[in-house]
Amino acid sequence: MKLLTAMKCTEGHQCSLHLSIKGTLHLNENVHGMEICSLSMNTQQSQCVNIIISRKTHVKLKGKKVKLQFNCFEVSAGQHVYVTMRTIPNYCGVQLNQEYYVEDCRNSDVGKNFPDCFVGKLAYEVDRARQTILVNVSDMTQNDDYYVRLCHQQFVCEDAGSVILIQRNDPVKSISLPFTRLLPCLCIEAWPAIPDARRIQMCPFENNTKALWDDIIYNPVAHTLTWEPACPIHVNVSLCRLMKMNNQCVDRLNFPKTAQEKVKYSRVNAHPRLCMKFSTKHGSWLRCPFAHGNAQDTHDHTYWNNPEDSHISRLQIKALAKSMKDLRLSLTPLKNSI
């Protein structure tokens, strides 16, 4: 069995896709034809055809192999089909099976000629002052209205605002969509206002990963520092200490955490030189949440307490002495101190 996609076009650029099925049948006195069935794995709808060999042809070609071809099963772009082929009559349930994926709209011939692939083109312009994105839709199909929206690409693209309708009779095919942040997962989507329409999508801010590093939250009561990405991203996160001498950020004793979701550090004391380092394949970024005076207890030089790095943040000494002359106290600074 061999499966191919055939395209049938009429005048006026109206084209349809069909499944071309080829097979070979060995004729004998007991075999009179072939049954071919196609099952859509998307809709579970099936269609079958019986190809019967005429008596005259059967007598002429008895004992020989006959090539058969059927081209009339209509399919849609990107459809997943399951094809079976068996003799008439069928013996012992023996049949040939094959799965097939019809070319989708990324195929140049299908994309240019198949109506379901005509979804238009998108262009955009960002107005940062007004926090809006002006979206223009061109090459729309003549008989359809269009929906346009902003969405955040997670497992699916989730709404990031209202869905706006552009009517086919509107002289201007542009709309203004408000945004809050230009996140790397912020996408623009448009699709014809028909059931199960193919969507066109563009995500123009994919490289704007620095917008993700500002989502750091410090809980002064629980002494926790958390970061949760607004978009899916593969990143290494670590705590580091910003040095006075060369402004390099030296990693603490903790191991970097590979994060795709929420990162949380416990027993964290605020300090202006405490920073979080974010590293991806495109580079590294620092965010120091206490650098601008929002730190609490900034005189406290211990800024991350854990079992591997247990400095004393405050030292209180009570001593009894007959006179102050007999009391000697000294403070030895730790190496690499801030």
C-alpha cells in the first residue's frame, strides 16, 4: 500500500485535498476486488469504498497482480488518517494497515492553494508610552470576520486581555490592544471567525527575558525570598554577594537551582549586597532587591543563614568585671566580608 496527497483545483482558485491510495491485488478465482477504508483520527469519521473487478477483466487477468488506485477520499490539511485495505471477500481477517499525516499549511503548495490555510498576515507596532500594541491584519479571506487577541504562551496560549472582532466590512483592519508587560511569552493571535479555524500567531518579544527577573518577593516576617517566572523558561538561579571592590557577584555556598517554576530561599536576612543571579544560555543577569534602601536591618551583615553558612548575625555579651580596666573585647572580621 502506498499513500499520497493529491490536490484538485477548479477555476477560481478553489482547491481541495484528496487521499491517493495505491495497492496491488493478486487475482484468483476466489478474490473479486478490494475494500479500502479511511478513518480520520481527528474526528473518528470513516469512509469506505469497494473496488470490484469486472468478470471480463477477472477472466483476462486471473492469476496476475493488478494495480489499483483510488483518489476520492477528501481530507483536510494536517489531518491524521488510518487506512485499511482488504480483499473481497476477506479471508481470516487479513488486511493491510497504514497511518498517514496529510501535509499541513506549512507545505508551500498546500499553504498557497488550500482555503483553510488563508489566515492572513500580522503586523504590529508597540506604543510603550500608552502601553498598547497596534495590530494590523492583511490578506484576510473576503467572506470572514477576524478575531484578534493577546495571549501568554504557556501549555496553551492563555488570554491576556479581551478578544477583539474585526469585521470584514471594516475599512481599517487595525486595532489597538493594551498590555501590562512585554513578556517573552506575550503573543499576538488572529483567526477567522469560523469554527475550528486555523490561527496565525507571532511572539515578537521572545528575547525580552530580562522582564522576568523583577518578580522577586521578600517576606520580612518569614524571612523568605521567592521568585516565580511569569513565563516558562529554563534558568539557573543562585544567591550571590556583590563585592565592593570589583562589583562582581560571588556565589554563596548554595548550589544554583535549575528552575522552570517557583524558586524559594528560606532564612534570608535582607542586605543591600544580597543579589539573585539568573543564568540562561543567552547570558546572566543580577537583581539586588535590597540595594535601594528597602532592606530591613541593613546593619546586619549576615544575609543568608543556612546549615552550611552559619554566621552570627548579632552578638550580645554580658560580662562581670571589677573594673572596666580588666575588660578587653575585640572583634575579628571574617575573611571576604562585605
